[in-house]
Amino acid sequence: MKLTRIEVFNFRKLRRACLDMSDKQTLLVGANNSGKTSAMKALRKFLKDRGGIDTRDVTASNWAVIEQIAGAWTQEVEADLSPLLVQLPFLDVWLHAETSELHHVAHLIPTLTWTGGPLGVRLRLEPKKRADIKSQYLAAREAAQKLQPGSATVNGFALWPRDFREFLDKRLTDLFELNAHLMDPANFSPVGAVAPPPLPPQSEGIGPNPFAGLLHIREINAQRGFADAGDGKDDDGELVHADNRKLASQIQPYFRKHIDPEKDPTPNDVKALQAIHDAEATFNARLKDGFADAIKELENLGYTGGLNNPKLTIATQIKPVDGLDHPAAVQYDISGDTSGVKLPEGYNGLGFQNLISMVFQLMRFRDVWMQVGKFKSQVVTPEDRGIEPLQLVLIEEPEAHLHVQVQQVFMAKAYKALRNHEDLKKEDSAFTTQLVVSTHSGHIAHAAEFEELRYFKRELPGHGVVPTAAVANMTGLFGADTETRRFVTRYLLSTHFDLFFADAVIVIEGAAERILLPHRIQHHYPVLATAYLSFLELGGSHAHRMRPLIEALELPTLIITDLDAVAELGKESAQPCCGAAQTTANHVLKTWLPKLAEIDTLMAAPPNKLCHTDAARPITVAYQTPQEVTQGALTQTITPSTFEDALALANTEVVKGAAKAELACRMTRAFEKSISNEPTPEDLAKALFDRLVKYPEKAAFALDLLYVEDIKALRAPPYIDKGLTWLARQLTGEEGAI
């Protein structure tokens, strides 16, 4: 048995979101404010807490429709609440079960024809029995109107409720409750189309907790007590300290539940209890002797003596758990030899404390689920332990206070810790564990399989629409193209998992662009300088392989590539030239954008516009186009061949300055020589092209430019400047072609 899909509707940023569940662990990734927290909160409130939903959880863009529905209610017309319920939060849970697991899911089977496979349950907010929402709202509105006829005052004051949302701010929990409804398994589609299927006619609901005895849910939230005030209780009702990042705060609940010798003592427990009793008697004798003089002095006051007044005694009571109730209950041996030098847990860094604490919590979750140790004694029948067949563990932002290496260690060990039990290690185990982790860390994502990632992408709103989010499933993204899938996953694993947390993507040819573009962006594009940009260094030969992923992420993407002109005969690299029957060797330009191969056609775009933009997605390609170059007294239109010669043509004086450095590379010196000696822009372009072939030191050339005195003076080639301007407008929501 396993959870296969969870669909969230009308909950915060997730108006319609489909979360396909991996068999073992599922990672929620995405940029800030992309909906990951909304998903974790939805799972908590619908499945774990089974309530606690308030008006702030309703997708903000739904309120306009909700107000229209409530505004149409009158005293004479009976309210139809079904349109209202469609706008309120609900959750569809799909799980897969076999016929052998019928005893677990019998209450979830909607028809006698079910023979194994998907089962669906919808959890939704709906009116409590005998709760007349319409009449109560209209009565509240009428009462407010009697006391304050007309609209609000000049300063905005108005009596409650000014609208239906304000009414629900106070009355939602009184009038609504969660209820579960069974869905028709025939409506389950393996394709993640986010459209809620209709409920069967006359569906009555089966209560707020349809997964009792079926689903064991535990959670590690993002805060983990780092800033919480006071103590509280965990999922098992155990009192935990506010500073629960430490292992010492967790060992007492674990001890009481699984180890406590006073619960159903074994022969070994009897020995331990006898030793505690003997220690208690010895300590009491010492206390009696030590306090003898003080007690005698108190008795001389006269109020403790006599037949009717009890005598004062001092005694101790040693409980097994008391020995763990102190900050140094957990210590670490730092001696490395036999000296036994130990320090309390608090002397370790926050990262190590957090790692140990989270792993121990996972062990607790597992052992409570599997009823390890003394916990078994609480089960009525030992033969039927009553263990839920499915455990769902939620972890929010485990990277907090963990450095990079430890983040990857945690993700590699988390699921293993949850399955480290003899009944869980078996391949045919009847118990399933599924782990859901939300993270902002590329290093956490790096430790997972590519197919386990679920990318939360922000949907850019139209005018007046509140932004929402959608979820992209990385499973099956490349279809049957195993070669492309292998390339992309290996490439991301080696360098670029930050792609899943970026605000925008810039695909570049090579190291030179990677070295110089950040400086140009920092000094001349303030919008991009404050955004989270992911640079993918792919080159024209491989960038197109990323197409399925980039299109699925739907991030604003600028592809900066080279024209790569080649002569039609011999396919040798050539300087771009109109009318020479040249073609491009760049696979991006030929197969993705703009799907053109002829150089004449590629160069024909108007010089004041971007060359080609995907009409359906925020993706643009920028490559070398004709630019004006002045050499001496002559100005001509020149088309560069690569980023390096385009940069040199736009920054002749900067290149001259860089060539003066003692360790300047051969390409920089050769470029400077051409700039100083060639008489015309056309001659200069030809000389730069020839030197690119002779001295392919592109990264070294870029590093030389970093030595110039004023890096702000470095200009981007026109095609890159237009591309970066387009990208900045995408992030600010501005419209219009560049």
C-alpha cells in the first residue's frame, strides 16, 4: 500500500496543484514563495491535525467569487452552498492498495466491483450539521445595518461583518468542519491533470479521519523549537522542552515510552529497580544524618513537637527518568584516549545538534510506529499489534543550521533511519514508509534521485490576479529519451541543482561568459542583481538537451549562444557573412529556437529587437547580430562570431588596458594588436576571428578583463544587453518587445 497522489485545491498559493508521491521519498523544491510551505501546511492541516483551517488558508484570488456567492443570498431564496464549497480548501488523496490489503481499506471502497488499485478520498470543508450559514450571515449583516445604516464612515469604520470574509474570520470554525468523501476509482488518471473529479451523487461523507488505523503521520517542522517560547507536547502527547533541537530534550519521552523499567518489569528491570532502591535507602540515611542538627534546631522552636504535630523528616525519591532530567544527560567524549574528557551536548555547534536531533526524531517516529520495547505492552492483543500499514513523515527545511556536507549526509540517511527495523527491512514488508521533504537547499536536492523532485513554480498573474503556484513532476519528463535524461541528470548532479531554486535562468556558452556576466549584471542591471539567477554553462552543442526541463520549470530563461557560422562546403568555421550560403552549427538555433539553419535568415532580425522568443513560454535566445563598430574615422556594421570577439569590438579601450598587464594571455595581446593596427572595422573583425582560431584562450581572456581598473566600464555586446534587458522585464512584469 502506498500514497500515489495528493491534489490540493484552494489552499493558499495552491489553487490547483498535483503532488505525485514517490514510493520512498519526495522532495519539494522551488524558489522562495513558490508554494512549498503551502503544500506542507495543507498536508499537516488535512491529514495530521484534521482541522485548524481558517480564512487565511483560502486562496486569496477566490474571495471575489466567494463574496459574489454570499452577496446573492436573500431571505426568500434558499442558499445553494455547493458553489461555495468549490471555492473553499479541499484535498484529494489517492492511494494504491492490493486486494490482500482489503481489511485495511474496506471502509474506503466505494463499490463492490473494486479488485485492487487506486482508492480516492476527498477531505473538504463543509457546514456542520444544523449550521445555517446563510441565515446567520444575513442576521449578522442586518443587525449591523440597524446600528449603522448605509456604508462605512469617512474614516473607514464599519460594524462587523462588513463582508462574508470578515464574517468567516470569526465563525469559520464554528460553522464548518472537515468531512471525507469517497471518490470513484474510475476517475483516477495516471496523467497529472489538476481537475477535481465530481463526487458521487448523494455522497454523505465518512467523517474527518478516514485514515485512522491506516496512516501513521509524523512531522519535523521548520522551526524545531529554535525560537519557540515555553514547553509543549509532541505528536505522542509527551512534554518536550522549547529547546528541542537538543537530544537531551528527547531522551526522556523515548525512555518513558520504550525503556522505563517500572512498566511491565523484566528480570533485568528488577535488578535495576533494586539497585535504585538500595541507592535511595543509602542516600536517605545520609540525608537523615546530615540534616539532624538543623531539624533538631527547628524542633526546639516548639511547633513541630507534641503528640498532635508530625515530626519533620527529609527524604529523597529516585525515579529512573530523573537521572535524565538535566542539561548534561547527553555528553560527548572528546578525549580520544582513556582520559574520559566529556562535554555536555550544548558545547557542540548548532549544526551537529540539529543533525543528531532530527535523526533521533526519525528513530522515535519509527519505534513508536513499530511499537518497540515497552510500548508493545500498551497494545491490547499481542497477536494483533494494530500497526498502521503506512507511515507518512513530513520534514520541512532540514537544512537549517546544517553545513553543506551534513545536509547531504542527512538526506542519504533519513529514509534509511525510518526503515531500520527488522520488520521494515524485508522486501515483502507489509509496512510502507513515505517521506516528504521541503527544502531550499540545492545540496539536499542533490542527494535525491531526479525522479523524486517535485518542482513548485510560481504562476505569473495577470492584472489584478493574486499569484498562485503549480507543481511540475520530474518523473517521466524526458519520456523514452534515456540518453537525454542521463545527460541532464548527471549534469545537474555535478553542478547545477540551484536551478530548482532560481528566479531566472541564463544559459551560456562557456567560462568567459560565466566569469564576466555577473559583473555586468551587478553594476548595470539592478533588478537582475537582486534576483537569484542560475547560470547553466552548456554551449550550443548541449543546451537543447535541457529543453524539456527548462520548459517544464517555466522560469524566465535567457539563452546566450553563438551564431557558429560554417561554410556550406567543408563545414569549416567561418566568419558570419550575408550572401555566403552559410549555415549554423548551433543545435539550439537549429532545433529549438528559432529552428533556423541559414545564417542569412538568422541575421535578418531587426537590430532593435530580440531575435527570437518562445511565444508560449518566457524563453528567449540571444546570439550575435550585426552591431555598429567604429575603427578610426570609419563606422561599419559588423557581425561577430563569438562572445569574445563581440566583447572586444564593444570594448576596444578596455582590451587595450587589459593587454598591458604583465601576465596577460596571448589572446588578449593578440586582440590588442589587432585593435591598434587594423585600419577598418571590417579588417578588425577579420583579424579577431583569425586570432580566436589561433589562440583559443577564452577563459584566460575573460580573467584578464577582470584586472582592468574600472570594471563598470565594461560594456556587454548589444545582443547580450538586449537579452539581459528582456530578462529584467520578465522579472518585473513589464511588457513590450526589446
